[in-house]
Amino acid sequence: MALINLKDLLNHAKENKYAVGAFNVTNLGFIDYLIDAAIEENSPIILQIAEVHFKYMNLEEIVPAMINASKKVGVPICIHLDHGQSLETIVKAIRAGFTSVMFDGSKYPLEENIAITKEAVKIASSVGVSVEGEIGYIGGEVISEDSPTPQSPKKEFFTRVEEAVNFCKETGVDALAIAIGNVHGFYKGKPALDFERLSQIRDAVPVPLVLHGGSGISDEDFKKAVSLGICKINFYTAMSAAAVKRVREYLSENPGVVSYPDVVKKGMEEIKKVVRERLAVFGSSNMCAPEKTICISCSEESCNLVDPKMRPASRTILYGDLVEKISKEVISSFSKNK
Ligand code: 13P
């Protein structure tokens, strides 16, 4: 099977100097197109769902569909919760089957962010699920139905090196999202990433680094960011906008069209095209090729190569009652200590 948690996947990316693309899923239709893009690029991929997008789908239905689709293919796939906002959401996501979760406590004061992230790590790690934390504040908007207002990053919210070091040490996160001039949604003007800060954080913290707000960043800057230690890149707004643009073109070229599935297909094909291009730029294309030895947890039927560096524990596990018991205990002890 090709399910993997974030920790094992990003550690491989770190060692092999590439980044894994993390693309937001907002309905069932995305699953096949994103996975097909990864298969065609021979690349690992992260399918993620942001908490702000829960309104579009039922987690209990879509996550099992993502897991089933991932198990059938040879490329490694991580199913990740993006920007989880509370411990309750973290538990809900783990129970739904995510192999990885993000707790985003960046809106809280540092001490509170550390305390809640630490609890998230305690809950998730007990069942082999990885945790991404955020330090500094990325800002901007993860788009939904409205057009987002272009944003400029605020320097005062950039990640501070010492805080990042302390955050990783205190919380035990598996990956760290940092603010270095990146914002969600559209950028006001040209993005200017603080590469000096990125190198300093990379040298100071032990975990793989994550770049949110991929839409609008140039290919050249992506490659530089990857060369300086970015191992996961979140990308959504531009692929959504490209799909809407393609649908508009199709409708104006074919004003008589009444077939909804054909309209949707045009948009989804555009998403697949954008994702394939991003995977190539992030350096993960052909990482599943024999000479790259990244077969991770693919089944032996679909792939005969085994990377000895990847542990069997990278496979996802059954959570059930155990998760519920542990989560209740941790949440109740956390509430008492508050
Ligand atoms: P963009 O929508 O700006 O590409 O950012 C996506 C993201 O970071 C999701 O967490």
C-alpha cells in the first residue's frame, strides 16, 4: 500500500533534497486527478484538507475514499489535515484516518501555541500520525467562495530562529511551517522570500520545513527554497483559479453545453496539469523511479523496490477505540491544567 505519514515522507525529501507538493482537496473529484498527476510524474504527493474547507465535504466519507484510492497505487501518498484549529479537530481527523495532521496555533501567544501543539503531538504520535506545527504567522486567506484580497506579508510576524528552535524542542513536531515572506492566497506585488532567514532556520532546527502559500511564488524561488531546506510546499489558490479560468473558457467556447460532468472534467484536467508542473518544479518527479530508491511503503505487487531507510511503521494503522481513549484522557488532563 502507498499510504505514508508525513514524518517518513519528509525525512526522505530532506535527505534527497526535494519538496513534496501538498495540494488541497475540496471534494471527491479531486482525489483521482491529484493521484493521477502523482502517478504520471512518478512522484510522492500529499493530499490535504484544510479545516476551513470542511464545509464542502463530509470527512467520514471523503477520507476513507482517499485512503482506498491511495492503497491501490504505487506512489507514496500522505493524507494530511491542513490548518487544524483545535485539539477536537485533530482527534476528529485522526479518527477519520488522516496519516498526518497540522495544528496551527500561530494565532495564539507563543506559550499557548507550544502547549496545545505539544498535546496534539502526544495524541497523534501515540497512533503513528505525524504533526506539523506553525511558528511565526503566515496570514492571508486559504480561499473559499470569495476572491481573496491580495496580501503582503508582515515582517513582524516572520518566524524567529530562536523561537523555532524552542518550539521544536518543546513540542516534538515532525515538520515546521515557517513565515519567511510567504502568504496564503494572492500576493500583493511580487513575493520576496527571506532566504537568509530560511537558511538560518534550516541550520538551527532538526525537522523538515514547510512553505505555505505556494501560489504566486516563481519557479526560481521554489527551487531556491527547496535547495535551502524546504521539504513540503502547500499549493492551492493558483490551481483552483486555473480550473475556474479553464471552465470559463470552455463555457464561452461552448455556450450550448448542458453536460455538467463535462464542465467539471475541464476544470479537473486543468488542476492535474498544474499539479504535474508543480511536482516537477518541486523536484519530486521521478523520485519513484528505480534509481532513486524511494519505494517507501508501496506494495510489493505494485513495485519491487524497497528503500531500507523507510520503516514499516510509516504505514498507516487502525485507530478506533484506542485513539478515543487516549484522546479523551489527554484532552481532559489538558483542560484541567489550563
Ligand atoms: P495557496 O492557496 O496560497 O497556494 O496556499 C495554500 C496553503 O498554504 C494551504 O495551507
